[in-house]
Amino acid sequence: MTYAKKLTLSLFLAACFFGPTTAWARQDVVLPDLAPREVEITGDLTIVFPALRRQPLVGFNPPPIVPDIPKSRLPFAESYKQPSADLPPSPVVPPDPPEVSAIANRIPMNGMMRATIGKYLDRTLAAELALRYTLTSSALFNVEYHGTNGHEPFSGSSANSGFDYLKATMRLSTSVGPVVLSGAAGGFKRSYTLFGLNPVAGSQAVSNPIRDLNGGSITMGVSSKPGSKYDASLTIDGGLTTLDTEVYEPTVRVHPTTIRDESFLTTNGRFSVPIPDGFASLTVYGSTSGLDAGSFPGSTVQSGYSQAVVSYLYSKNLHVKAGLAVMGFRSDPQFASDRARSLSYLSPVLELSYTLSSSMRVFGGNQPTLESGHLRETYTAAPFLKDEPLLLPSLTSIDAHSGFEFLSEFVTAKIQAGYKDQPYLRYAFQSSTVQNGYNQGYAGLGYEAANMLYGKVDLGIMLSPGIQMGIDAEYRKAELTDLKVDIPYFSPFAVGGFASVSFLDGDGLAQVNFRHEGARPIDLTGLQKTRGITLFGIEGSYFLTPAYGLTAGIRNIGASPEFWQLYPLEATTLFVGAKYRW
């Protein structure tokens, strides 16, 4: 093919491909220089790709299919018992943790001693010793002594208020496998003067007689370890108490009848098992005692209390505790003119607690109680009783109460009001009969049914770990149901409080405390009353070294309080002392 034919064919194909075109003027085409004389090298390389975008997938899928299941084939959604729950308990026992002691072979010993001396030759000594204290065993010893030569309560009289009190206790505990074994042994001796006794004119009764109350006890116990699935404990306590009052001259009566012996045996047991959202528990208390010549347990008074309750979380905020309590006592005649007595009660146990927030809750319920009337507890609460009173328990069948509690980092507060029905209440009263040659100064002991309305407030404030204070107040409207009189020696209003300040990194401590009880009747007529009492004291201490410190204080500032008629306490008493700790 010639050149002319080739050119004609190319033009024809271009016309067929592009179609008709617009005519344009001829331009000179400038071709790039394929061989430049100067080349610029920048070192930059940029590669640009076109942006890629994908369509969203949401909205393009078909809607999910909801199967239509008949009600007869709904899945089982309740709780069920897994087969593994019936497996026997694992024989593997977790090992006891090692003792936290820098020297394993050394028995750690630490403790604190405090001694003071003051006006009226008032003297105190207290010591607390930890002979051994580890995670698995402990041996603790405590001793306390308080004595005074006494003051002259009545002008022109030879009477004085001297007394001596000594108490010592040794406690042991050790872990053996899944249980904790414990034991304790202790004794006490209290000697004081009945300086308020007023002899009958013409009698040869001793003035200012001395009374001795002493005794001892041994306690054994076994309990489950803390954190065990089943919480159980059993404690047995037995001992002997003797009361002796020197109210007769040997020349007048060779064999005085003012010595009373009591042996006792008490048992406390508790067993608790977990249940869904709570636990079920059983509490049992039993006491038996014997007096005087036949003073062996079981010969005079037996009393008991048992309680079965279920405690569970009803809802997120409501905790419920409900059950029943059975209590009662039986007593043989305690002297010639006495008669046998017995009493038993069945009472509900209820406690409802509703949580309003993490720091507030309201509560209400009923809690019956029984208090044994052993010789030691009776004369500790009322030291100037006659020598041979009737010793029986006190029963509270109804203690219906409700209240509000607030707990925060700096403030704790509890307000409670309630009603008590006490079918058998033990109370002291000023006797109008002559006792062993004395017409005044001997208090009697009586038992009657009583009821009481009460309201109380407890408030605690902790501004910092070193600054704390608290106050408690209670108003009580109580009367003996059958006699329709106020309960003797029972103050209708009582208030107390304290303030404590620690300074100099804990080496210094200052404390203020007070207690006030309103005027109270002293006999069954309600006509005689003793005035209210106010106890106010200040005490401070400072450790000169990590081990040695000094202490000083004042008791009964500006007052000579008298709770029991004819038995005023010492007036303002200044004391100083020392402390030692290691």
C-alpha cells in the first residue's frame, strides 16, 4: 500500500470513531524536550490514590426473625439444684497461716500498767498483759485494784466509806483444726463498809460493819473458726460466791446467820446454718444455782432461755429476722417462810431493718430477755442490800421498739423509742422493817410486774482520729403494774457524755466525762426521794518516753453524789499516777 492510500485510510477510521468534529485553527505543537540539559532532584515522592468509600451496612439487612414460641414450650427460668451440690465436702483443709512474728521462737509479750494515788488515800492499779498473742493462740492476763481509806460521810460519826476491790482474770485460746478452744479462770474480792446502817436504839449491833463479797469461776468454751460455713459455740461457766457481813459482836451471837454461799453453773450455746439469702440460728442459755448449806448447782434456782430465729434478706433494702423465744425459771424455797416459785413465757422475736441509703436505716421489732439473779451480779448492782434476799431472775417478755440510725465518716447517731412489759422485775427499795438490829441503811429486794415507756438517743462525733466526743440520753416512764407506783431507785432521766482529745502524735491525751441521773423514789410509797446526782471528772496523761508516762485527774468535781440513801460518795477527789507500757 502506497503512502497516500495509508493516509486516506487513517483519516477515514478517525472520522468513524470520533464522529463529526468542530473545525479549529492550526496550532504549532510543542513537544517536550526529551533530553533536558538541567535536572532538578527534590527527593520528594508523593503517591496519591483516589479516596475509597463503602456504603454503610446498617439498614440493608432484613429485620431479625422473632420466633413465635407457644406458652407451653417456654424455657425453664427458675433456680435449680446442680448435681454437684450433693458432692461430699472436700477433705482438703486449708493450712493455718504462719505466725506474724519477727522472731518465731520468742513468745511476744506486751502490756500496760497504770497506778494512781489521791485524796483519802485513794489508790488504783490496773494491768493488762498479753503473754502470747498470735493468729492461732493467745494468753491474756488482766488485774484491777481500787481502794480507799474513805471519808467521813456524817459529821460527828465514826463511820467512813473505805473499801477495797480486787479482780484478776486469765484467758487462754488456741485453734485446733476447724475449732477454737478457749478457757478462763478468775476471781474477785470486794470489801466495803456499810456506813449508812443506823442501829436500833438499845441494841448491841455493830456500828460501821464490814461486808465481804468474794468468789471465783472457771470457764471453758469451744467454737467454730471465724468464717466457717456453720457458726457454732458452746460455753460452760461454773463458780462459787460468798457473802459475809460482820453485823454482830461475837459476844452477842456466836454463830451469825449473815454468811451466804452460792454455787452456780451456766451454759451458753449458739448454732447457725446458712439458708438462701440468710441464715437460721438457735440460741440456748441455761443457769442453775444453789444457796447456803445445800449450795450445789440445781438445789435452789434454775432458769433458761432459748430462741430460734430465721434471718434473711427479703429485698435489696429490707432485712427480716423472725422467730420465737421461750424463757422461764423455777425456784425452791430459799428460807423457812419462803415458797416455791415458777414462771414461763413464750414471746415473739422480730427485727426489721430497712436501708434508706448507704448511711441511713430505720428499724423496729421485739426482743425478749432474761437476766439471772446470781449473788455476785445482784450485790454488784445494789451493794447495800440486806443479807439474805430472795434471788430470782428478771424477765422481759415484750421489748417492742423502733428507731433510726445514721452512720457516716464523722457522725454516728441512733434514736430509739419503745415499750417494755416485764412480768417479773427485780428492784431494790428502802426497807421500813428492822434488819438484824438496824432500822436504816439496809435495802430490800423485791419482784413485781412492771411496764415502761422509753426513748433514748446516742450520738458520737469523730472530728479526727484524735478528737472524739459522744453523748447519750434516756427518758423512762416506768411503774410497778400492781402497786401503781414508780420503780424505786430507778431514775426517770439519765444523760452522760465524754470528750477526748489526743495530741503530740498520740503521746498526750485529755478526757472529760460526765453523768447525771435525775431524782428517784426510794420506797414503795413513792413519797421519799433522793436528789439527782451529777458525776463530772477530768483526766489527762502524757508519755514522756515511748514506755513511761504520767497521769492526773479530778473526780466528782464540786459534788458529793448520793445514789443510795445514806451512802454518799466521796467529794472532789484529786489523783496523780504513772503509766508503763511495753
